[in-house]
Amino acid sequence: MEICIDSIESAKNAIKGGASRLEACSALSEDGLTPTPGLIRFIKNYSDVPVYAMIRIRAGNFVYSEEEKAAMLYDLQILDSIGADGFVFGALKADNSVDVDVCKEIINAAKFKPVTFHRAFDEVAKPLEALEQVISLGFKRVLTSGQKNTAPEGLELIKELVKQAGDRIIVMPGSGINPDNILLIKDTTHAKEFHASAKIRLDIKDKGENNRNGKKQCEGIMVTSEEKVKQMVNIIKSL
């Protein structure tokens, strides 16, 4: 059970809930960007749970310039040096095919640490062909929602990808996975690893300021729920 997190509080809750791996990001509201070195260092000091660092310099598409590629390679080196156990990355060409050259550079820079091809995969034009490219490049797993908004909607393609992959790469369903549907996803796709954020909204009430309507302002943040993680882990373990 991999949990994606973008804060110290979420990391602690995921670990307490029994997550077997963390995907560390910043800005999950933007589908995840490169995390700060401080977040990675905290997690490594806090727990032995493996933590993979997202390598994604900006929101938007996954077609990167030479300057962006160079910056991401530098980020990877920094996060590698402070103990990231693996990395999460994906790059495409303008025609929505896998950018083999950029991916190869990232794989080489990661040395022997595992790299996951993230949900850029859900934008490729030919997913079955792309899966073979991702395997040949040396990625250890691919995160996918089956080219739909959520994994429950993309079950048929995920099932096909799992079957085609065999034991050559791990196909990991992600997006929209929760305690209510994880068993269905597992039974339908036969996937062995799962990815979720397990988020709940935490309201921070009364900032002590009034908004334009004269009402007290309230802020809310999304954090990982220890209980949701625990429920999903227990469902997987009980099978």
C-alpha cells in the first residue's frame, strides 16, 4: 500500500496507518511536484518505511525542455544524496509517446534505485506499446488509472496491463482508491500494489480575520487519514 503525501503530518499519519511505502511530493493539488529535501530528510529520520521522491518540476504536461530536464536531474541528485529510496518520474513527447531519451537519463541518474513511471502513462496514445517501452527502459513499476480519471473507471485497461506485464514490471493502480473500492480493484485487476492519498479535509477554523462579508475566515488543508490507510492495509492483508 503506497501512500502519496505532501506534508509531514500526512507522512506521519500514513506511516502510523501501516503504509508500506510513501511517495513524497509537494503540491498534491497539482497532482504532485518535486518535494523539498527537508521533507525527505524528516521521513528518513522518522521511519524506515521506504520513501520515493516525485521528480516533476512543474504542473501541466509532461513534455520537458532541456533546461527543465537539467533542473530535474539536479533535483534527483540532491534527493538521492539525502536518502530517497526511489524516484517517481515520467516524460512524454509532443505526440504523447514515451520520451525514451529523457527517461533513460533519469533511470541512469537514479543508478540502482527503483523508478516508478507515474500517471503521465495515462496520457500515452498507445498504452500497451508504451508499457513495453517502460519495461525496456528499466522502470520497476507504472502508476496508472487505466487512462481514466480514476482507477475504478479504468479497471479494464488496468487488468489488461497487469496481464501483459506479468512479472516484468509492477502495474500499480492509483487515483480514486479508497477503503470502499480497493477490494473490487484488486479482484478485478489482480494488481498486487496500490496507490492512494487517503486524504481527508482538516479545517483550521477562525483565523482571527474577517473576510469581505464580515465573516470569520476558515482555512482547510488536505491531510492523509491514518484510519483510511489502516482500513485499506487491513483489507489487503485479510485476502
